[in-house]
Amino acid sequence: MSFNLTKYFKKQYLQEAEGFPKDKWAYLTDSEKEEFSEEIFNLISTAYSPIGGNPNYTTPSNVAGSEGDAEYMVIDLDDDPEFDAVKISKKKGKNSKLVATGHDGSKPAKSAVVRITAIMLKQPGNYIEASGKLKDILSSKGVPIVTDKETIEKVMKGKTIEMNDDGTYQRYIGGKQYTKTLMGNPLQ
């Protein structure tokens, strides 16, 4: 086995310079949200590009601006100094709503963000509104699906929703109607 001194020093010093550990999720501070807003926005844009983007993230300024009250968890999985994935959540009363993800398009980054999302959603007080492929992936990872109308209405308090017969619901986000499924373990 050979030892790559350049790779060792690059990883060692980039890690120290950026202040973020490799291969571990870390929360961003408010000043770091501002500093890394373009990088975070690019990760979100990559993840949501197949569905036309995320309506809450239309410019990098949303990261520290209109979405600045969110908690941003990031991870760096490879040798370059940029983040490879982001998990975004917001406090909603006693709960934490997972509101968005982002990744660089690589398989390790996609896997990391799905893994942390599934882990979080199995814990009490965490939930997500999911649809499409993400709903199917999270369901296959054992994340609970909430179909009880009363629970959904409590969790979505203040939001206009129309229940569907299958336990999903319709709601408007950014002026566009979506079919959503409540998943996770929201506290009541």
C-alpha cells in the first residue's frame, strides 16, 4: 500500500482551513450560511433540477435571507474542499420539519443525504412532506407514513390542505399545487 503525502496534506490542511470535519455532518452558523450561500444554493439546485427547482430557493441569497431561519447541516465526502450534500430543517413548534436537501450529483452525496434524512425521520419530533421518488426511497428505508387526517391537520396547522382518499393531501407551495405525503414521527 502506498502513502500519498500530497493527498494527506491536502486533506489535513483543507479540513483545518475550512473548519469542517471530513465525512461528518456539521451545522452551519449564521455567518457560515452567508459565507457558503452560493455553494449551498448550487447543491439545492442540483438536487431539485429534475423537478424544475425548489420554489423556496431561487437565488443564493435565499440561504441566509428568506430561508435564513433554517438549520443547515453539511457534509464533505471527498478530497475537494466543497460541501457535497446539505440537509435543511426548520423548527415548527415541538417538531423539526425537514424542508430541503441538496447534493453535488454524486452517488455518495445522494446516499449520505438520504441516509441522514431517514435516520432523522425515525426519531420523535421530525417530519417531512414528501412526494415522488423521495417518498418511495424513504418508505423503502422504513420511514413511517402518516395518513391520519387529524394528525396531518395538526402538523400542517395554518396551511390549507385538501385530503385525498389515500392519506396524501394537496397543498400550494410557491403558488403551485403539489400532492404531498406526511412522513416521519411528528409530535402531537
